[in-house]
Amino acid sequence: MGRFVALLRGVNVGGAKRVPMAEWRALLGTLGCTEVQTLLNSGNAVFASRARSTATLAQRIREALQQGLKVDVPVIVKSADEFAAIEAGNMLATEALDPSRLLVAFAAASKDLQAMATLPDLVHAPEKLWLGADALYLWCPDGILQSRAAEALLGKRGQALTTRNWGTVMKIGALLRTPGD
């Protein structure tokens, strides 16, 4: 069995698109996922599965969310190896003194990342952006709410992506390296 993380975009923000974590874990169990662990209340789930394709797994999860919880949101699934490569590919990690101000954007497909190629036009010093092979990294030392690039990434322009701050990414990585219950 492989280890995976599923990242939901835009759940449990405000009153819309509510996904209770207990129901999220149970839903993954109905899809044959085991060792399911959730992190925070923002749609992060680490689990084991016999699945071979992350794209197929993401589609199955999205359909189950629609049917079971009546929530339609983008779902991005990464294998433990893919996630480890994203962690290792962060060229801004040593500069990010506050992990909550370093965003990592995940995409299901590289074309979705490449669509963000014009985002650097919105980055203003002291911000820094790194478009890696597997993720996009945005360091916002003055705060995410003050960043035009972060606003674009979190808004309509970044709809095909989902973001997590570096602190959350490190916690997910630790869960992926440690088998669950």
C-alpha cells in the first residue's frame, strides 16, 4: 500500500463548503483508504491506499465528496514520494523565518503550475517567488494579506491550485513518513 495526502481547496472557510473532519475520515474509509489521519480543519488527509494513479484517486474522492457530503471542491492528491519532492524542492525554505508566511501551491497537473508563470509580475520586494517543478512557493515576509501575488494565488486565478503554509506542509510531511493508526 502506498501513502498519500489529499488536499481539498477552499473548505471550512467561512460558512460555505463545510467538511467535518470525522466525516472526511469516514468518507475516505468507504473508498478503501486506511490509516486515515486528518490535520487541522482545512481538508488535509493522509492515508494509505492501494491506488496507483493520484489523478484517479483524486477524481474518486471528489465524486464521493459530492455524493456523500454535497460538497464540490477541487481535490489534489500527492503520493508520499511526490510530497517529499515538493518539500525538498523549496528553495525559499531557508529564507522563510516565519513558516506561516511561506505559501506552497499544489497542482494536480504541471500545466496548472505553468499557468501561474505571470505571477512574478505581482511579486514585489521583499517577497520572493519560486516556481519549482512540482509546486510554487511564495514568501510573503510582510504577510500574506498584504501580498498581491498571494491574493491572485488564493483567488480566482489560482482556482486549479490549493495552498498550504510551510508549517502545515512540514506537518503533513511528518504524517506521511509515520504510518497512522
